[in-house]
Amino acid sequence: MSKLNGTIFMPPVLTLIGIPGLESVQFWIGIPFCAMYINALFGNSLLLVIIKSERSLHEPMYLFLAMLGVTDIVLSTCILPKMLGIFWFHLPDIYFDACLFQMWLIHTFQCTESGILLAMALDRYVAICDPLRHASIFTHKLLTQIGVGVMLRAALLVAPCLILIKCRLKHFRTTVVSHSYCEHMAIVKLAAEDIRVNKICGLFVAFTILGFDIIFITLSYIRIFITVFNLPQREARLKAFNTCIAHICVFLEFYLLGFFSFFTHRFGFHIPPYIHILLSNLYLLVPPLLNPIVYGVKTKQIRDRVSKVFHSKDSS
């Protein structure tokens, strides 16, 4: 590692300090984080097993839910093992290239989750507003194409952020990252060079993917609500609305946490750093924990299947 004019040239290793200001209690913070991770793994894995084993759940809504479960497992696994290494075993160092790879994985799967939520909203839109054509539109071939498409869209749009850091930023003021994982802006702010292009790229990716998705999800639900409220029978309105409640809860939880974390990290200059980091961690850990719970509670088919699994274990 060479130094020039007080800057570090292309550092091979970075140091993640965890949650700045809360270093003395990070060990204890790791306990609920680990519990959330274990519950998220269990809940999403159980959801995947139930959807795979129950043929009646091989429908677009549940197959999208399975994609969401896989994304949640990967997303939480990208950050928590290293985070617990920092909190519990004092292992803060990470190779620069490994840090960039972690950053790319995290932001890619964040954007993938947003794309899946958009696909789920469109599925509900067609199911409620044009039910006779739903089966012919949402074929298994289309579901596969959507899954591959949202993944490729995320991977390709996030990649320039990684490439710009690797190719443009050579000199760094410090190698200490004030974060518990490798987040784009946390790495970019270490540079001693002009980072405006990197900031613009990050904002462009965020608004291109998350902004686009949230607009079309909102428009889909406006159309859904108009259709539901125009149904003549109260029972039909309740049944149609009930199929959307779980997705609305997941949608609000993901985007409210996401945008609050995003804007406080960039514009909340008067908010203490540990609040930024805790919000960022919760944004990546809370949705994987809550998604299977929300869908398990609000979806009768999944709820019945889960109770059947545990009742059969009790009887044996």
C-alpha cells in the first residue's frame, strides 16, 4: 500500500468498523441481528419448500413469492456473516475487490427484489382487472423470462457503479469504511478524488430502477382499487382486496425503509452516523424476516399448508 500526498494509492484491503459510535455495544446488537437472520432463513426456506411441494401453489402469485424468498435469502446472506464477524470476532478487514463484489451483490439483489415486487403487482392487476386472460398472459415461459429479466436488469445497471469505483478512484483518504457492510456511497466517500460522476451514477441507478418500479406499482394498484370498488357485491370486493393486502404490506415495508435509508444517507447531514447504519442494516434484514410472515398470515393456502406440516409433526 503506497502513500502519496497523504492519500493511499489503490489500497488492497479496507476496514469495516461496523456501527460508528456503537462499537462498545456491537456484540449485543449482533444477537437480535443474528436472530432475525435465522428466522428469515427458516421462514423463507419453509415458504420455498411449501410452494415446491404443493401443486396447487404452482401459480404466478406463489412462484413470484418463491423468487422473492430466494432473493431475500441471498440478500441477507450477503451481509450478515461478515457483519457478525465484525461484531463478534473482531474481523473488520476485507479485500478491496471482495468489498466491491459484496457491494455489487447487495445492490443487485435489492434491485432484483424491487423488480419482483413490480411483477407481483402486475400479476395482481391482470388477475383482478382482466381475470379471463390471466392464465394465458402469465404462462410459465413468461414467468421465467420475467425472473431472468429482472435479474439481468439489476446486474447490468449496478455494474457501472462498481466499474467506476475500480477504474476512476485510485487515491483514498483512508481505508476505514464507516459502515457494517460495503455500501456504494460509503466506499465512494473514502476517495480523495472528484466523486461527482460516482454519485450521479448511484442516483441514476436508484431512480431508474426503484423510481420506475414504484411508479408502475402505484399505477397498478390505483387501477386495481378502481376495479375493486366498482364490483357490485361486497363479498367480491373483500375477496379481491384480500388477495392484495399481503403484497401492499410488503411493498410499503420495502420502499418506505429503502427510501428513508437512501435519503438519510445522502442528505441527512444532521442525523448521527449510527442512525444511518442501523437503518441500512434494518432495510436489508427486516424485509426478509417479515415477508414470509406477512404472506403466511394473509394467504390462506400457505397458512393451511404450514399448519398441516406442523400438525403432522405433532401427531407423529
